[in-house]
Amino acid sequence: MNHTYKSISEITPLNDYPRPHLQRQLWLNLNGIWSFTITYINETWPKDYERIIVVPFPVESYLSGINERVDSTMFLWYKRKFNILPLNFHFDNHQQSRILLHFDKVDYETVVYINQHIVGLRHLGGYDPFSFDITSYIKNNENNEIIVRVWDPSNHWYQARGKQRLDVDDPKSIFYTPCSGIWGTVWLEKVPYIHIDRLQFITKISSTKIHLKYRIDLHESPKKPNDPLEERDEQLNIPLRNYENEGYQLKITILKQNQEQLISFTTTKINQDDKIIFSLSEINLWSPQDPYLYNLKIDFYKKDSFIEHIDSYIGFRQISLCLKRKKICLNHRPYFMFGVLDQGYWPDGLYRPQTDDAYRHDIEQMKKLGFNTLRKHMKVETSRWYYWCDVLGMLVWQDMPAGDSYDGYEVEFEEDKQLRLHRDYGTNFFPLDEETNITQRNNIKRRYQSKIQFEYELKTMIDFLSFHPSIVVWVLFNEAWGQYDTVRLGTWLQNYDRNRLVDAASGWQDRRGIGHIRDIHDYTEHILLPSIDNHRRALVIGECGGFGLTNSGWSYNHYVDRYFMTYAFEQFIIHLSTRLSAMIYTQLSDVENEKNGILTYNRKTIKFIPDHMQRVLQKDFSRLYNLVYIWNLTSIPYINYTQLSLSRLFYLNIDRNLSDFYRFYFYTCYLNSLVNITIDKHRLIILNETYQIENYHYIPLPTDLFQDSLNQEHSIDISLNYISSVNRTEYTTHVTFFDLSLALLFE
């Protein structure tokens, strides 16, 4: 499906219910065309809204209709009219029902006006949903006006921003286009004055029982419109209410997928933990292999008076560490996570995909290829993405998006330093400097305001996402970006959410014993793991791979075609250490200049051979690609020549019964040379990238070169000519060098 065309053709884009795990019937989507303008931040109010924008796509995206970069000197202004007739709201009944205005995502600072009145406090944060009760600001059913002002300084501020970065000039950058303004659905919802606000479920499995710990929280709307500061003070001073004594109760019904009732009961335990116990034999546990979700229906009453109905779902699953040498276990069984790093970027919408189907497509594609885990990297998605992970059965590692500096504020220990250098220089043969045991990488302390905002957004992210059974790991810091107080924050996170595992330091800057996971990043061919097993934490590779095609752009590792790249992937998987509990491969798709995706940026092409990737991830090694060297020009490379001509004969002895698939490659290295190779007196191959590729590499040969002559003698004539570099430096070698072999890849 062309998701971009579908998005453009829709009057109301992304018109799916924004919060699938807590559904009500009456809601109104405000996505679509809004009036828009950009001012400088010293202008208090726009004179005119001379442009239009399509919400909910970032200002920088094509789908927004703006497609422009903004910076910290600018305010973004959105405006539209709305009516609330579809919500069946009655103005004489404020005490029974209210109107909430929801923003799924806005990056970064948001101020909202309804009918020229400022609503609530400004909101800071680009990744968490937020809401305002706008009932008292609505003047009638029709012709209400909403204005939204947004400021987004991206990396020119300490905000959590992930990989968004202004002014990226490096073609090999791992940072991407910023995504400013509204990028999540804007919607209205009619709710009771006292309404259900949050659901949380935790599964604990014993040998014969399943303990379901649950909590259902209520929210009470303010009684009258207040000044934003007064409203905040009133909320802070609200005494704890005893809903049980006032006759409030919840009827909870859990249904199987065939609508057969599992259990139905009434409880007065509101805004507090409660527990149900099931026999293990009567519950279908959730897993990627069987993502079984139970339907949940909640009816809210005050005594005998019905207040509201909520639809939701439950997945019973437990994630933990098990065994003496710790491994990650799902539902009490060791479970290896074959994962993919998911940056969450799309070419036309950037942070926001064109349609809800695009979310589902990415997850389904990775599952079909054999992966069972996605690491949502440096971004928090909208609820719809996590809903599809719950439904389709995809485990999720969720990163807290980095903010502040891209350097760390922690002391770096020697073992982490060696692992980081090994990864940074991309080779196992680079000499590592001998220095002191610990290194302080940054002497500046992270600012207090920056810490407060980071920790606020961290807690908000966990509260927002804690419902979803698919999320099994929180990643606190990545590669030391802005990393500080790891012991304090990692310990807090382990205690705040005991239903998931904590990866406190993904990559390096590890703190021994903090979190459940020891996480290594390594993009080299031979993974370097810590020398000592940790009996308290599971060992994982949180980033690796990064394979790309030579002619497509920048990637961590280059391969000449999709067959050879698939062969390299098979070998990588086969040789993974048995010490590991998980592997996260970089990455799901290409993103802008970074071309190491399994899929192309537009998701139209899988760059690997799908059935081979699928089989090796299922540990089926019966039909792997094999690589053999069938002919060498010489045992010793040719060096120090100016001109050289060579002629040889070679015989291809290939058993056609072994395989129907063959690909031939030259394996060569040539320095300061122009190479002309003629096969069988008529097929000319010119090697002229002596200064682009200065190491041994593979060159694919035409597929029809030996198609009808597999078991025949062939001639090869080689002409070598010295060429001088126009960019010669004191480090450029003057030596000519040539070596050549013929390799065969077959299935």
C-alpha cells in the first residue's frame, strides 16, 4: 500500500482511536488542516495565520505541508475552529461530564489557548501525552477556537530529544532531522466529572498459580476554572478521597478471545492495588509466539447509578532473570531476544508515519523475518505503536530519549573504555592506548534544571507506557549521552517498576550491579565481550550489525550485494556467544543518510534475502549460504610495479547437483593501481577505485559470466598500471600492491 497517498487523501489523517488501552465511545479527532504561522520569540502574538499545516505531522516533514527547518528563535502557532456537537455535551450538566483536550505528542514547549483564554500551565516535553480540561473555556457547541503555541530548540537546549539535531552536515552522521511542533493526534473526549484515568496490571507466575496485581485510578476534574497557578495549587492540596465510603465501585469483566467469560467481579478497591489469583492451567500466557490478549470491560458505578464504561485488554506475561548464570526469561523460561533497533523515522512524516497501517507494517515485517524484539531507540512512540506490539506479539525495549549533552557526566572505567574504543574504531586490530584505570570524560556537572526535567520526563514515560505487556525493558542511558547519577536513577527505576527489566547503561559507562542487564555495543565482525561473567545480570549486545550495501550510502559495514550481506548476517548469528541473552541488530530501516536498514527508508524493499534471514533466526542452519575460494592468482601478492601484465588459465570444477544458486566474486586488494581484467578474451572488468577502497574487498561478477561454462577451462588476462594519488599526503603509501582470488557463494 502507498501509505503516503492514503495519508494525503484522507480528510482527517490518522483517524484511529489514539489510546487503545483505555477506550471510550465519545471522542472527536481534531487532526487535519489547521491555520499556521511562524514568528520570532520576541513577538507576543501573530498578526496573521497566512499558511496551513496538516496535523499531526512535524513542521519539518513533507506531509505537514510546511517542510521547513525551525530553530530556537521561533514560535510555531497553530489555530483552528471546532465544535463539540458530536460529543453530545450539555452545558447545563458540567458537574456530570467534562470535555478534555488531549495532545498525543507535541515537541517541545506547548501553550494552549481556548477562545483567547490560556488553559492550564505550559507543558514541557516532546514525548508524553498531556491533557487539559477545557469545559469552562468553551462558549457554545460551535465556533470554538483553539490556538497552540510551540517552541522547540532541539539540541540547543537540555530537553530530551533523542537523535534530533539541528544543522547536521556530516554525511556519516547518526543524527537526524528535528521534528518540531504537533506530531501526535489532537483530540477531544467527553468524560464524567469523576472518571477512570489509568489502568495497570502486573503478572506474577508461580508453579501452579498466576497472581494478577491490578490498579485502576480515578481522576476528578476541577470544580471551576482557575488561573493556571491557582489550578496547580488546588490540585496539590486535594485531600485523598475515600471512594469506597462514598459508594463508588467497579465491575470488571475479563473475556477470552471467543468472548467466553474468564471472570467477572465487583470491587470497591479504587486508586489502590488489588489482586486476583488464577490457576496457571486456565490462562493463556502472552508471548511473541502466542500474543494472546484478553478483552477487558470495566463499568464504573456510584451505588446503583452507572457512570461510564471502558474497553481495554490484558496480556498475562512475566519477564525476569533466571538460572545461575543469569539469562532473560519470559514466563519463567529462558528466552533469547533477536531484536532490531527501531529509530521510528519515516521519509515523508519523519517522527510520524503516514498511516496507522505503517506502524503495523514495520512490526509485521520484522516478525516475518524472524525477529521477536524491537528496541525503540531514542524516541517514545504514540500509544498506537505499542498497541500493535501488544496485538502482534513483539517484545519492546524502550529507550528514554537522551537530552542535554552527547557526552557523559560519569567517570568511565577502564573496561568500558576498551569496549568503547573497540566499537568506535571498528576493528579488532586497532592498538588501544594504555592509560589510567579510570577516565573522567567530562568535568562539568549536569545542570540542576536539566536533571529535574529529565527525571520528570522519565517518570512520565514509565507511567504512560506501563500498561503495555509488550514492553519488557527500560533503557535508561545510551552510550553515555547526558549520563549522570546512574546508580541513583538505575536503583530508583528498578524499584519503581518491578514488572520489567532495567538496562541502566546501554553501550558503556556501566555501573556494576545496577540494573538487570550488562549491555555491550559492538559493530565489528568479532564481538568483544567483557571477560568476566556477571552472575547477577544478563549479558546482551544492545547494538550490533549495521550492514549496508556498498553503493547505497553510509553504514557501519559495507557489502557488495544483498546475497553477500545475507551470508554475513548468517555467519554473524551463527557465531553469537552462548553467554548472551539478547542481540539488537542495527537497524529496522534506512534513515536519511544512514543506510544500514533491513528495509529501505520507504519500506518498499527488504535488502536481505528474506527466507535466509528467517531460517537462521529460527536456528535452522540447513540451507545457509557457503563461501569458498576456488582459485588464487598467486600465493604472494605483487608489489612495487609500474606496469605489469599477467595471463593465467584456471579450471572451474563445480558440482551442479550441489546447488541451484551460484554467485562469483573477485576477492582483491589493489593499491595505487588501475586494473584491467579480461575473462576469456572478451569480458572486460575494470578496477578503478584504488583510493576509495584501500583494503581487501569483494567485487561481484556478472551473473552470466560462467553460467554455461561451470566445468571448463577459462583464461584471465590482467593489466596493472601505477597511478598516483592527486591527494597524496605524507601518510599516503607509494607502494603498488595487487592480489586476486576467485570466490564462490552458493546455497
